[in-house]
Amino acid sequence: MDEEAVRALYDRWMRREARPDGSGCRVERVGEVVRQTGPAEAWNGVLWSALTAGTADRAVEEQIRHYTALGRDFEWKLYAHDEPADLADRLVAAGFRAEPREALMVAGTAGAAIDTAPPEGVELLPVTDAAGMDLVAEVHERAFGTDGTLLRQRLLARLVDRPDTVAVVLAVAGDRPISSARLEMLPGVPFAGLWGGGTVPEWRGRGVYRALVAHRARTAAARGYDWLQVDASADSRPILHRLGFTTLSTTTPYVYEP
């Protein structure tokens, strides 16, 4: 893989020329910043910027004013290769809070679409309705220890308004939901995104996450996407690396709460 070329492709399609990823959302370029603005339950934040030491502080202040006027929390999604080099320090000084750093990992869909079945006794089911989304929220809360209400609202809205852009899958053992994940597919871009892969503690280390990655890779390949991308946690990174994913950069969410 030509890592620099693929990173440039990612920056173009997923950041600089990003498409809205939620109902009622819009993506706009304001000066040297690309941001998404949407309803309170949607993801609001900065996707890309091309700032310098001389323009960064003013651009940060402009985004704070924009989202604060709407009463929105928002995220500045900062990548290790973004400029200026001290942008993270400037965001913290402006009142942002850093969340855990993740690795931007990429693989070709053909290479990652391996024939990996779930462990014995586990079945992968598509989620297409509110009842299934209740189970996804339950898994999210057990896997990550955070409230799944907002996730449920976002995914239900996507299933209703833009069902072709998301595929949600649930892993069940008998009648017990044990893991869930989703594949996000925006039309006209070469990357499909792996998101939300979470497994309840008692089922970790048994190959469930690996099976969910392979399942989504096959779906993305069948729909014509060339690349998979994932913001990988420290726990997921070794698994993804063994599945052929390459780390292109790191990304840190900087959150501002008016």
C-alpha cells in the first residue's frame, strides 16, 4: 500500500469533500474549515482544516461561535498529520476536552473480506427495525459502559431516511445479544466505514469481533467500495492489523460543550 497516497485519498473524500452522514445534516466549507452541522442528536463537528499558526486561533473561535449559537456540543476531529503542529494545544486552551486517541486504519475490501465465520453458537443478524436497535443499544451499554440512547436515535433516523447508507449487524448467542457493529456507506466515495464494533466482556477473545469485520468487509465489497476505514481503539488495533489493516495516522476527538 502507498500509505501517503491512500491517506491523501482519505483526506479528500472523507474530510475535505465529505458528504453529510445524517438526516438533516449539512456539510459546509467556511474559509479553511470543513464542518458538519445537524440536529442535536446528529454528529456535529469539524472534519478537516488547513490552518496555519496565524489563522488557527481565529478559526477555532469561529467554530465555537457557530455551534454555541445553535446550542450544540461539537467535536473537532484532529489528525496527527494536521497543521499547525500545536493545534491540539490551541484547542485545549480554547476549552476543548481531548478524548482517547484512536488509530486511523485502512484496508482494501478485497483483502479484508476473509471467509471468517462466527464462533460456534453465534449467529449474525441484520438490524432493520426499532426492536433490533434496542438490542444494539443494550450491547453498546454493556460493551462500552456508556448510554446507548443517542446511538439508537441516530441509527434509527438513518434506517428511516437513508437506509442504503448504513448496515447494522447484531451477533447473538441463543437469544442473548453479545456484539454489534455497523457499516457506513456514503454514495460516491471509495471508503466504507467500520463503526461501533463492541462485544460484551464475557464474549471477548473468541473471534466475534473478527467475524463482524469480515462480514462487513464482504458487504462493502459487494456494494462496490474499494476501501475500509476504521478509527481503531487500542483493543481493536492488533486484531485489525492481523486482518491486513494499515495504520495511516492517529485521530483524537476534541470535544467542546457550550
